[in-house]
Amino acid sequence: MKYMICLVFSLFLSACSTSFSEIKQVDDKAYLQLSGNIQGTTLVLDDSTTVQLDDADTFKLDGEAVAKFDLSVGSHQVEIRRGSQVLVKRKIYVTNGNVFEVRVP
């Protein structure tokens, strides 16, 4: 009887040890997320696209206004200006599903 219980228990455990598979879904886009003092600033992306951040869609994150923009995968030049003053000028590289955050002073 003990052997029968051990056999049934071992068969039960071996039936539960099936292989594990995981599916990852990766976003085809990358994102630029701007946080901090974005009022009155302008985003210049790759020296060609200009966005007034006062007109951009924003949301609150930890009590701060945050703007999020879709980017293509690859290298980009990000410049943030307030009037004629350049606050941030960075060259970034983003990959699929990556969110690159820039804090605006």
C-alpha cells in the first residue's frame, strides 16, 4: 500500500513538471519622456521637429507634469529651449520599448 501511494504521488508530481514557456511582447516604438519644469519650453528633435511643450499632451506623475513622445528606434538629437536659452542638448539612442527620460531644469 505504501508503494502504491508513493507511485501515485510520484506520478502526480511528474505530471506537474511540464515545461515552461514565456511570451514577451516588445513595443516597436521608443519613447522620449520629459519631466520637470516644462512650462514655456520648446522641444527640438533632430534639428527639424519643433514642439511647443505648453501645447503638448501631459499627465501627472509623482506630482509633476510629464510629456511623452513616440520616437523611432535609433539615434536622436534632443534639444530643449526656453526662449533663446538652451536648457538641455543631448544625443540619445533608443531601442524597441525603451523610454528615455529627460529632466527639464
